[in-house]
Amino acid sequence: MKRIFIAIFTFFVFVGAHAAQVANVEYIHNLIKSNWGVELPYNPELQNVKAVANMKYLLTAVDATNEILNNNKTTDYGNGEYATTQAADTTVAIQAVDTLVKKAVIITTTPDTTYFSFEISAAGNFVIDWGDGETKTITKTGTTDTTYEHNYQIADEYKIKITGRASAYSKTANTAAVSFEYNNNIAMIDGSVGAVFGTLDNGSQPNFYATFADCKNLTSISDNLFDGVYGQPKSNMFYATFDGCSSLKQIPDYLFAGLKGTLTAGLFYKTFQNCSSLSTIPTYLFGELSGDLQSKTFSNMFKGCVNLSGLSAKILSADKSFMQFLYTRWTNGNFSTVDGMYYGCTGLTDYEDIPTTWK
């Protein structure tokens, strides 16, 4: 972590004064809200939000943001050696807010949990808080699968938190950045997987290939689960991500809204297959996806979701003027690209209108 500070501070000293504007207090608050969705309150004694923000103010704001995002567990950068009265400029503010804010993946386990394990295939620096007072700090330089496991002395419900940020992903098509596959001790997922395993600055994308597949006791996922995942999707990106999660009750709006680009092969193949407790498909599920259908782009996406009602999936039209059914947007869907997407979803309001090739 000190190396991160040194990099930020050095950049500030040698570049910031010449290449960026001085950051004021308002800028820091707006930046945090924009990046992390946290509306940090101003100090009531503050006379002017346009006042110049120094390094101490910037780093204290980061600490306050971490406290809000991570269930009252905060950092203490505001009292560190770089928390000085030297003015912060916009460049160093962006780097600090982007790099030092920790946003956790929070997993609530089932009440009978005595053992928990999962795999990380991404490189990066991570911290696992197992929820019983034990933590593990990880520096992972490679992208091979590594299993992390923990035994609990008492069977109970625990909140496991994963923080940090990935720096590289495996290039193997069927390797997930993080995988909880077959883990029946997961009850709920809060926070953002995408904040930890998100799109990298160079455009590299994580893969969520079967990440939560067959987690039979998973009942809910957070609205911001894939925040931090954006831009052009890769092939097989959400292949079977929730396949077999038979207790999952709801899909959040905008779950894949960060994706913008052309369709890829296997993108949503089996994503929610056999999620038999799902009741509806949200209207605003997808981002601004375009281009031609590829092999298995939507095949079997909702196959076996037998309790679905309401309308089938929609997406923003090509001219961005209205929400359009997938099967009217891509009328050339065929056996190799969309087959079985709605297989068994006979309760959908428009089921009779869906072309046979989609079901």
C-alpha cells in the first residue's frame, strides 16, 4: 500500500502542479459520488465548498468513503505521512479516489456454515475477511486458479468480505476471475464483484464463467453486483454465471448495463438456466449492445426458468429511442445463436409471440 501512496504522491509533486488544476472540496465530493455512488456529507463547519482541498482533506474523505462502503470498517490514510497541508490537484484526487477506496464483495453465508472456499484466478492484491475475526491478505502475481478456504469453529451465519483490485485476468476462455461454483453455503451477495474484479484500464475484461453456478441456496444478489464492469464484452463473459441457482428470486435492474459494444460468442449462454425461482425479467437488464448475433450469444439464457411471468427480455433499440424485445431487435436468431433462450418459460406474457427459434 505504501508503494501506491508513493506513486500517487510522486505523480502529484512532479506532474500535478503543471498538468492539472487544483482540486477544491466540492470536486472531491463530486468525484467520490461519481465513482462510488457515495454522497459524502460536507463538514457543517465548512465555510466554502469551493475552497482548495489539501492532501489531508482528500485522504480523510477516502477514509470516510471506505467506512460507508465497508460496513463501518475504514482505513486511516487521513493520519498518514502523506496527509499534509499541500494542495491536492485533480490528477492526484482521481488517482487516490480510484485506487485507495475499497469496495467489498460481501457474502452472507447460510446459518450452518462451518467451511467456506472459493477460487481466484486473477492477479492483484486482495484481502479476505472471513467474518470471524480472521483475515487473509493476498498478493497474487499470476492468473492461475488458487483456492482459498477457511474452517469455522462454530456453525453459524458469517459475512465474508473480499476487497482489493484485480490487475490481470486469465486468457483461458472458461476460467472465471473469481468462482464460487457449487458453494451451497452462500445465501446472499451484497456489494460489487465488479469493483474488485472489474474492467481494467487497458480494456481487459474479467470472465464470470459459472462464477455462481449451482449455488443452490443463493437467494439474492445486489443491485450493483457488476458495477465496474463496462465496455466491450468478451466471449463467454457471463457463460452459466448463475446456472442452477434454483433459489435466486430476482434479477436486479441494470445488471449488465455497463456493457456497451458488439455481441460476442457465448456472452449470455446459460446465464440463468434453471433458476426456477425467478419471477420476472427486468426491463432494463442490458446495456447498449449491438452487432450481429454470434454462436450461443443468448442460447439457453433462461432455459428452465419455469416460474417467469411478465414480458420477455428487452433492450434499447439501435436508434436508442425505445425498449425493444430481443427477438424483434434480432429477427435472424437461429438454432446456433438463440436456441432455447426461453425453453419452458411458458408463463411469459408474450410467450406465444416469441419465435420458435428462441424457445
